[in-house]
Amino acid sequence: MNLVAGLLLILPLAMAALLGLFGKRLHGKTPGLLAFGMAATCFGLAVAAFLHLRGLPEEARFVEASFWRWLDLGSGDQRLALDVGVWLDPLSVTWALFVTGVGSLIFLYSISYMEHEEGAWRYFSYLCLFLFSMLILVLGENLVLTFLGWEGVGLCSYLLIGFDYGKEVAARAGRKAFVVNRIGDVGFLIGMFWTWKLYGTLGHGEMKPIMAAVTAVPPLLALGYFVGACGKSAQLPLFVWLPDAMAGPTPVSALIHAATMVTAGIYLVLRLSPLFVAAEWALDVVAWTGAATALFAGLIALRQRDIKRVLAYSTVSQLGYMFLACGLGAFGAAAFHVITHAFFKALLFLGAGAVIHALHGEQDLWKMGGLKHHLPKTARAMTAGAFALAGIFPFAGFFSKDEILGVAFAQGYAGDPSRYVLWGMGVLTAALTAFYTARMMTLCFGGTSRVDPHLHPHEAPAPMAIALQVLMVASIVGGAALGFEALHWMPLHHWIDPVLAAPPHPTHLPPALNWGLMALAMMIAVLAWRIGAKWYGGDFAPARQAELTAPRFAKLLQGRFFVDELYALLIVRPLRFVAELCLEFDRRVVDGLFRGAGSFSALLSTTVRLAQNGVVHAYAFWMVVGAVLLLTLALA
Amino acid sequence: MNDLLLAGVILGPLAAALLLALWPKLAPEPARLLTLLITVATFVASLPLLATDAAGGMTRELDVPWIAALGIRFHLGVDGISAPLVVLTTLLMPLVVLASYGHVHDRVRQYCVLLLAMEAGMVGVFAALDLVLFYVFFEMSLIPLYLLVGVYGGARRTYAALKFVLFTVAGSLLLLLGILYVMHATGSADFAALRRATLSVREQAWLFAAFAAAFCVKVPLVPFHTWLPDAHVEAPTGGSVILAGVTLKMGTYGLLRFCLPLFPAASIEHAPLLLALAVVGILYGALLAWAQSDLKKIIAYSSVSHLGFVVLGLFSLQSSAATGATLQMINHGLSTGALFLLIGMIYERAHTRQLADFGGLARTMPRFAVCLVFATLSSIGLPGLNGFVGEFLILIGTWRDHPLAASLASLGVLLGAIYMLGLVKGLLFGPVGHPKTATWRDLTLREMATLAPLFALMIAIGFAPQPLLSRIEPAVERMLERPRLALEASLAPTAMPSVDEGAPPHDRAPGERR
């Protein structure tokens, strides 16, 4: 297993280095094929790791492999020892599976997508580096390695968003992503500092028994990690970087900004779930942040014209669901939704990429329409993804989303009325989701064509099509295959729950109520979908007119609640002002003081001008005199 | 007993400097080549110094009487703190000579003389175990740097050089007075003897102030930092690399080597002040860096910020943090050295350093772009590279006892990303900025070779810092021993000898021997 784990990390890193150093000399599809081969091999390795762990008894399902000692300082309770190694358990292997699995498909898709782009080798080199970072994030033996991957994926995201570095927008978005993520990283860092002080270790293996025994954790410690998670997983108030990150190539949006990297925050919370459970009100903060983000982003998605932005806000919104699940203590349900979301959101992004590809870069939904006639396969695949996103039975998203909502209701039913509010927010978001997904699909594929008549859209080439087909199947059956709570069919939970904290609150409903709620959620989703499809499906002119002459609240949605503008006004500009102020202060006051002292001493020194005639020769002369003096003393 | 290797590393470059100085007929290029060979040879010769004592003691000692009348000895030696700094110095010198091919075309021989003299001085500073000898080297490294800025610098070089000298001389005068007092009070200038001597609390307070003032100007710690940006902006590339890479470390090295073990009571008393100044320096320096438009000033102020981390780690008095701080001295030398080299390279092409003049270099100079991004990532502490190890150790160690200071300092990590990525974006991305951008050629093989050793070390330290840390830690532990004891004493009020307060200067409390 050590070899498998080691290869999982070395292969992507080596391929990144190989393509980075020599990729320029490779032509056509070669860099892509090499990278895809590597990713597929990694998926195979992840499957091998999975099978190995499955073969072990439940309580022994972990492998700790250490490659070398990274650092080892101090002694006693101040000892800080960290290895470079991996920690395989059901949680990390689950992540490794879908990261390499969905990742391979996106690598495959990219071969065609990037074929004619300048610098495809650079793109694949970054992609390999991303895979390495993501794998070390989930497989790393301790929190510092997790942090290494954490910042590493941030770096790759930065590089890939700014891939088209001639574009000012892309360069700006890349930097924004990195900086906003670093805000979260400060929280992560402080969490680690505190953890080490309290528990004397940062190793996942060593923390396992400690976390199992811990009863009270400072809520702020857990929230430090949660701030980190909010940065990486784009939650309120740190979500602003994700929509801008869509400036990167579309497969990157699919891989990094939808399926894998943005779920790192969930991974962190799940990994440390016992700390969160023991940290009093920390979980409530997680739940409310998640629910608020889900609703907020769902509202914004209603009125976006850029197809990738609709999907970006929907990603933020779905990530909100996952945090809602974490906050409710339903950690397994959060993992479930992470996986189904990876399937259907990757599919939707790749589908959107195929559409954009066919329209030579057009991303405006108002300039699409009627594309189902030109791109029937893409339309079919994306419809499956859209149904999954909207939570329509029996598509994947239905099962995971319904489980989360069920838990919220169950806790309300068990006597905590505030949980009904969370449930209500979740259901409302579900309705919004179905509506904006229907709007997007209808504007893109339905109705009459508004496409530029010079364009002749055509289906994507084979590698892209294959990736779409596989993901379509996963988005259809992926949910039911992994778990259906109402029928007590929960293979994913049986696999992953033992390494997660036990839910602190009740999670089960009486069956009748459960089925009833399920039917209700289903009805709401279908209804919202029908409305969305009807509004945008017929003649386009009135719908567009309605959006253009929007009332005030809709204007707010179109402007994305002006959060970016608010941040600029409240944080960026004041901070910049402070920096300028510091500069003036430094010039006038700090330096001025010394210059004042300097001129004062200069005044004095006019009397001893002879000694300071400013000629270098004189200095040298006195140096020699001094040296001679010293030597004489030495000889004396 | 007496080991000549260390003396060779100091006297070799010094002799070479003399030779070049007294050989006016030597043509510029042979002089430069000779200097390159000598600095490379010095680097190779210095490598065995890294085989330090695992218990943290001094190795490679040379101890001979020097000025017998005053009890001053020519005492050299290195431990896990100084050996890496010596090697950093000897590593940077050949790179500086290599870089000089691009920008020093006049008075080449004299430039080489200055570099070699400076190398001897800087290695001497890190190796001296006698206070007077330390002082001599301290000054010896100052004057060549002054000339380097004053003669080879930019338009306002005289002003910058004078400012630099005035600041440092003011500091080193205090240091000299302090040293004279220590010799007077203890009868010795030898570091080993002084570590066993105990000065009264009041004496310590004054001496600490004198020593720390000299060192804090060098670091530079806010508010003594205003000489640094001027010196950097006017200095030639080589001067900037040495200034940031090595000279600043003399300050932090002095704090660790002398202030902490010789004046333990004063150190713990003033630790809160220094911690506060360090945090202010980290944030203030970062904000200033952000507000700058001159490339060199951005890096200069980033140094203020980064050296703040070092001071923070040292005065947290926590072993991991102080070890990390010492590592960070090396890291900063590598990353900032690389950044100044890169800025020098672009300046040689563009003859401007204004950020606004640039843009879009990623397309026209891809090799430069990769190198700049790499050096930046090291500088902002990306995990996997060297900078992270130092910062992480400093912060996690400091957090134990000073959570507020460490939390505020963590914001420096965020600000670092803001201004450094701003620099990267301004230079590399977006539309092409300078009309002549297309005519600038990408980095040459020589330039790549100049940077390569630094990058290799950034990766090596990032992936496997332990070989270096295991050398640093025991030596740092020894420096922290006495301050820790003093701290314990001050925490137990009864153990504090109140006699000390009123005692006359010569009446020393009993020295603690290990």
C-alpha cells in the first residue's frame, strides 16, 4: 500500500515537472494524452487503495505510510514532529476516488478542448500539479501536508484562472482568487497553531484517538478551520472569488471550481468533525452560514446571463447545502452530496464548455437558444445533469439533497424549531435551483435560435463526447447507487460514517413523514422547473423585456447584490488608503525625524568639518590609520 | 585545537582583495573571472563548516591572542546558527559576481575588491567569538558596502550611501560603547567567557539597549528602517543582493548571538517591546510595500516585513520559533536575493523600475516569468518551498505564549500575497506595458545559472528542512538557555534577587554555570 500511496503522489508531480520542463517540444495531443494516461493510472491506484481498505475489518481501515521526516523540533510537550507521508482511510480514499475519477474524465475532455490552444503543455502541466496538490490535500498524513495541498490547489487555481495571461480580467481574477483564499488560510493556520498547543500533534493518525476523547473544544479553534473552509469552498462572506474564477478555461471550472478543489473545505470539516461537534456553537455557525450561502447564491443565479456564471453561483449554492449538512451533524450526507455534485456539476460545466466551444467562445445565454437541434448529444447529457442539479427523482442530486433536507426537518421535528427555518431555507433554495436551471437549459437549448447566423454549431469531438456520456450515466445512477435513506440502502454511509463524528442531533424521521417530505420536495422542484421552462421557453422577447425592465430587487440580483462593490468600498479601498497613509507617514514623520536629527548633527559637524570632508580617500586613509593603530597595539 | 579552515574562508577573500587592489594593470575581465573563481573556491571551502556540533557547541575554533594588552583574542568558531549563515554568504558572492557581468562595466576591478573585502567582513561577523573582533568585522563589512552604493549606485547614490552610513554608524557607536563597557565590567571580550558572566539587571538594561539599537538599525526594525529603501533603490544589483541577503541578517544574528545570552534579564524584560515592534514591522512594512510603485522599494519594504517575522520568532523565546527564525534568515537571503537579481535583470533591459511601465512579460520573456513566479512563491511562503517552513515554525512557536502577536503576524502572510502578486501581475500579466517590451530578450544562460542554485535550495529546504533545522536547533537552544532561566526566575517573584537593583555595577550576581 505504501507503494500505491507513494505513486499516487509522485506520478502527478513527475508529470507536472516533465510537461513543465519539456512539454514545449511536444506537439498536438501528446501532452494531453500523457497527462490523461497519468490521471487514469492514478484512478486505478485509488481503486486499488479502496479495495485494499475494503478488505480490512471496519476498525482497522486505515493505512499510515511515512516517507521521510519533514521536521522534528523541541521536546516534551513542545515537540513538533511532522512526517511527509500519507493517511489512507475511508474518508481520504473516497475523495481520492472521485478526484482522480472525475479528474481523468476532465483530462480526457481537455485533450480536445485545448488541442488548438497555444501553450496546451503549460495547461496540462498545471493540471497535473493540481492533481498532485489535491491528492496531497486529502491523503496527507498531517494537517500541515493538508495545508500544503490546500495552498497548492490555490496556486494551481491562480495559474489556471490566469492561463490566458494577456487578458487583464483573467489576471485580475486569478489574483483575487489567491488573495481571498489566503484570508481563509490565515484561519486555517491559526487553527493549526491552536491545535498543536492544545493537543501537541497535527498528525491525522495521532489526532484520531485524541479527537475521539475530546469533550470540549474552544469554538474559535473550530471556527479558525471553518474560516479556511469558507475561503476554499466559497461560502459567505468569502465566496466572491469563485464567480470571477470562471475567467479560466471551462474544463478548469469543471475540475477545480466545481467538482474537486472547492470541496476541500467540506473535507477539512469532515476530517476534523469531532472537533466541530465538541466545539459548542461552532456547528450552528457552520449550518447557518451554509444555509444562508445556499439561498443567497441561488438568488443571484436567477438573473445571470453568462452560462458559466449561472453554474458558478449554483456551485456556491450547492456547497452551501454541504455545509448545511455539516452544521446539522449529518457529515455522511455532506460527503454524499459532494460526490453527486461532483458528477453532475462536472457534467454541466463540460457541457457548457461544449456549447461555448461550438459557439466559438460565446457565453451569453441571450445569444444562444435552439441548440438542441445542433447539439443533440450535448443537450441530452446536460439535461441529465440539470435534472440532477434540480433534485428531480431519480437523478443523482435528488438523493443527496433530500437526505440533507430530511435531517434538517428531523431536528426540527425533534424539538428544535430553528431547524425548521434551516429546512425552509433549504427548500426555498431547491425551488430556486430548479427554476434557474430550467431557465439556463431553456435559454441555451430550447426556443428559437438567437445564435449569430455566421456560426455553424457542431457536436464536440469524440474525447469530449465520451467524457460527457460517462458523467451523464454517473449523474443518473450515481445517487441511487450510493444511497437512498428512505429504503435504508446506504452503502456510502456504511463505508464512510465510521471515520466521521457521530451526529450530535437526531437525523431520522418517521417513514411516513419522510416519504411525504420527499414527495413535497419533488413536487416543488418539478413545479419550479415547469415555471422556469415556460417563462423562458416560448417567445424570447417578453422574457428578455421582463429581465431588462426588472424591478429593484431583480436589479439587485443582476448586480449580484453588489457584494464586490461593497467589499471595494468597505475593505479594499480603506486598506489601500491606510497603506498610502502609512507611506506618507513614513516619508514625512518617521524619515523626517531622522532627517531632522541628521540636519541637526550636520549643523554640529560643520565645526568638525575637517574630519568629514566627504572624500572617500580620506575615509580610506583613516581606516588605514585605525588598522595600523590596532596592529601596533597587537604587537605591543 | 586550532582549525584554520574558518580563518582561510575569511583571509582568502581578504588576501585576494588586497592582491586585486595592488594590481592596477589587471584588465577588468580577467579580474572578474579571477574573483569568480576565488568566490567559488571560498564557497566550496566553506561547505565543511556545515558539519556542526550536534550538541550545539562551537566547532572549527581558532583561538589565538591578538591584542594581548587588552585581552582581545582572534577567536573564531561556528555553530549551527552561524555555519549556515556563513555558507549563505559564500554562496551569494559568486552569484553576485556572475550578475555583475550584466550591469558593472566601469571600474570592474575595484568592484571586485569591494566584493571580496565585504565577503571577508561578513563571514568574519558570523564567525567572530570575540566582541572586539566582531566589531572590527562589523565595520569592515560596512565600508565596502557604503562604497558599493556610493560609487556604483544610481542617481541619488551619495544621499543614500550617506544615510546608510549615518544610520549604521550611529548604531555601531553605541555597540562599541557597549562592548567597551562589557570588557571593563567583566574583564573579557570573549564570547565563551561572557556567557558565563552575569551582569547586574541595571547594567544589562543599558547594555541591551546599546547592543539592540545597533542590531535593530541593521535588521532594520521599525522605526529604524528608513535607510533601507533608499539604500536598496540606489544600490547596484549586487549591492542589493548582499544588503538584503546578508547584511540585514547581521542584525538578527547579533540579537540572537549576543543580546539574548549575554543580557538575559534585559532580554525578557524588553521582549514584549520587541515583539510589538516586530508585529508592527510585519504589518507596516507589508502595507508600505503594497503602496510602492518602484520594484526595488517593494522588495525593500517586504524585507522589513519578513525580518519582522525573524525578530518575532527570536523574542518569543520559544525553541521552535527561534529555530524557525534562524532558518528564515537563510530563507530570506535566498528568496530576496533571487528577487533582487531578477529585478536587476529586468532593469538592465528596461532601464526603469516603475511597476506601471511593465506588463505582459509572461508572453515575451517566459523564462523570466517562471523564475519570478517561483521566487515570489518562495517569498510569500508557499508550502513546499523554503519560506513556508520558517514562517510556519515562527508562528506556531510564537502562538503558544503570544497568540495575539502571532495572529496579527499571520495577517502579514495575507498582505504578502497581496503585494507580491500585485508585483507579479503588474510585470507579467495583462497587456504589454512598455513599447520596447518585444526587444528585450529572455533570460540568458548566464542569468539562469545565477538563479539556479537559489531555486534548488528553495525546493530542497522546502521539502526536507530537517537537515538544516537539526543543526540550527541545538545551537539556538544554547542561546535561549539563559533567557529562559531568567524568565522562570521572574515568573517566581521570590527567586528574583532584589539586591541586584541597587547593586553597584561591579557587584555581579553569582553566575550560573551550566
